[in-house]
Amino acid sequence: MKQKLDIETLMAHYAEDRAAYHGAVVPPIFQNSLFTFESWDAIDKAFDDRVNSYIYSRGGNPSVNMAEAKIAKIAGGERAKLFGSGMAAISAALLHFLAPGDHVITVKSIYGPANNLLNDYLRRKMNIQTTYVAGTEVDEFEAAITEKTKVIYLESPSSAIFSLQDIKAITQFAKSRKIHTIIDNTWATPIFQKPLNMGVDLEVHSCSKYLGGHSDVVAGVVIGNEKDIAEITVNEYEILGGKMAPFEAWLIMRSLRTLPIRMRTHQENAMKVARFLESHPKVRQVKYPGLESFPQYALGKKQMSGYSGLMSFELDTDNLKTIKHFFNSLKIFQIGVSWGGHESLIYAPAISYLKELPEEQFKDMGISLGNMRLSIGLESSDDLIRDLKEALSTT
Ligand SMILES: *Cc1c(COP(=O)(O)O)cnc(C)c1O
């Protein structure tokens, strides 16, 4: 047998101790709040190593730990900690490195609620200052550094406009300046991008997207080295209490078994849809890192081994009535936020952004009224393309 097992095999079997639960091929759900001990000394010893002991499920739980072990394995990290949501994971990662008065550098296209956390909540509560850069050039980060810069927070590709950051170059230079790096890797998943191998300190995901993949779980994860994750476990996880539920961890473990095969199909379907849209006369532009026409195609090719299923395109009209008509005409694509599930979705950023941002700032992001965001699911690509073709023909 070869020394290293492939990811598909590991996701099927890694971290599962079937002999310990009667050989059941799927592990039971450890749906318990606490763990009992045989003696004073036994529970006393458990407290001495609380990160690796089961005492109370706000700290550790076997169902949660099993899923964490699999996630750490695919991401190439030493350890992972699951949280009750992606935002709980992002908050924990940032708070782990930050102290009052620190400075953060991030990208303008950062996920909205993460932006609110930095630019509003942490600014008000902890006097954390944040500088925003486009992020396409390493120099921009360098120029934004102050003596208080503690964290560079990346999101590559960004889930709003899919722009990339040069992960290797940025982490290399951050390390030389003793600045920590965090990346939101939700778009690419650990199947297609391994930021920890490129020198990033902490990788975060919303597991509500591809890692969960079935649109039935809200969860998040932080992955990193043993020391950082152990500290996050006894601090941000246990004290702030945004814990992961055993049942939801069990659902994620179910999802991880099919993550490699799902990502292959998301990629295949998304490439076909992107090429179809790119060739359609009623489409102005398609934004998808897998297309050769994508401005940062070369960088994507260098640091990712594939592309997931989230993209956007711009209808060749600014007429709201026509845009709404197209949007409402789709039959297979469902209307909804979020992404990364088995089902294909459409959403128009204008719907929520225009409620939160002045129109100027909205346009500044390079997003127009006719910008349509698609999450390409696991349905037949022929059916998806036909659905889009028919809706486009009515505009
Ligand atoms: C959804 C999302 C999050 C937040 O995750 P939740 O599980 O909804 O809290 C963070 N980052 C990105 C890129 C996302 O799309």
C-alpha cells in the first residue's frame, strides 16, 4: 500500500474509531452535554489537559472533534475548531490575535458581516483601526502598515467580486514584519486551495457553504497550528461560548465524505455555465476565476487547483424592470442568499447592498444593478443552462 492516502479515502475513514462503537459504519451522535468520571483523580487529570479531554460539550465533544480532525486533515493544518457559525469562527480568529488599539489591514471586498465586525463593532468596542486595500498588489499591504498592525485579514477569492490576493507573497512579507495572517477560504474550500501550506496562520470557513454543502447546517471553522487552536479552544470557544452542536458536526462529517466529489461537480457545472454566459449576447461580463478572461486568471492558476461554483454576471441592461423579469423567470435556480449547497441559487447584490450603502459606494465596488450572483449546484448542467437561456430570451 502507498504511504499517503488520497483525500477521498481519508474523508471516508480518517478519524473514525469504528471498533469503539460496535463497528457502526457511521458514528453515533454524542448528544450529551457532559461526561462522567470514575474518580476525583480522573476528573482532576482531565482538567489538567482540558483541550484534549471530554468534560463538558461547550469545550469538547467526540462528534465535534471527529469532524474537526477530518477538516484539519484536508486543510493540511495541525488542528481545527468548529464553531456555531462562520461569523463565530471569524470573530474568534480575529480576537485571538487582537488587543485594544491594534490595527488590521483587509480587503475592500471583505464579506459584509466581517466588515461590520472590524469597521464598526471592534472599532467602537476595542478601538481597532482597519485599513482597506483592493488587495491585488502586495505593495498596497506594505504601504498600509503602521507600527500597530497586528493582523492582515484576507479573503481570496472574495465572495463578492472574486478578486484574489497573492497569498504566498503576502504571508511571506507579513511574517518578516511579525504580522499575523488570517484567510477566509470559504470560496475555494481546502479541496482547491491550501493557504496553511502557503504560510497563512489561521484559515477560516463558513461551513454553511461547501463544507456543509447540503443547505442544512450553519457552522464555521478555524484551522491552524496546535498552539493557536488550543488557545482559541480555551479562550474564544469556551468563554465566548459560540459552540458547535454535536448533531451539526455529525452532519458536516457526513458532508465531508462527499466534499471532493461534490467540488469536482460544482467546478464542472460552473465552468460550463460560465462559458455559456460569456458567449451570450445579452450578458455584458462574467466574473469567474476559472475563465481565461478573468483578470487574475494567472494568479488563480498558481495558487488554486480548481474553482468552485460561485460566480456573477452582468446583464446587458440597466432597466430594473427587465432585470427583475429575468430574475423572476428562472425555474431551476431558486432565489436566495447564501451559496455552496446542492441547489443552484440566484441572488442580486443590489437587493441588500442598496439598503445598506449609498448608491455611489455600491457602484464603487464595481457591482451594478444588473449584477446577478449564481451559486451553481449539483443539478444537470444542461438543465441549468437551458433555464438561463430561456430566462435570457424573455428579456
Ligand atoms: C457566509 C459567509 C461567511 C459567514 O458564515 P456564516 O456561517 O453565515 O456565519 C463568512 N465568509 C464568507 C465568504 C461567507 O460567504
